[in-house]
Amino acid sequence: MKFRESSLLLFFRPKLKHIQNQIQEDVKKIMSEQLRAPSMGGRTKAINGDGYTKPPLVASCNSFGPKGIGSVVRIAATTTESVYGFLRSRLAGLEPLIGLCPYH
């Protein structure tokens, strides 16, 4: 399984801090769930040579700038729909700021 789609988002505005924080929490949750090794009865179940299944989507989120005012979000996925779904749900909070939903 190869990652064929990618996206990079940059946030750098105080008005977007609540969205940045939510995305950062979502990424932590998603990645901790997806990268956890599957187990059966205390034993790791080998899915591939490393013992892990490759998730269909991976993401990272890092703060930058003074007082962490900015964030960079990186997303890689096996399908366009996976990236689109991730972005649609996370960017819905932009609607009040830009006057319409970023994804219809």
C-alpha cells in the first residue's frame, strides 16, 4: 500500500488558533489509534514484516512562530477521498470566518 496523495496546510493567524488546536488534538488521537500495534492475547499480530498494519492516512501537526501562533499540518493518504474527508471535517470551523463552508 503506497501513499499517493498528500496535503500541506499552514495556519498563521490568532483567529485560527481554535482550529489549529482542534486539528492538533485530532491528529494526536488519529495517529495514536492507527499506529498502535494490533495484538491478540498480549501477543503482537504480524500483519507485515514489521508487525504493523500500514494506516490508510497519516498526519502530523507542528506549531511554529512566536508563542506557537502558527501550525503546519502534513497529510499523506492512499486515496484522494481520505485526504478530502480529513480536510472537510477539520476545516468546517472556517465557515464563520470566510462566509461559506470550505468543502461542499
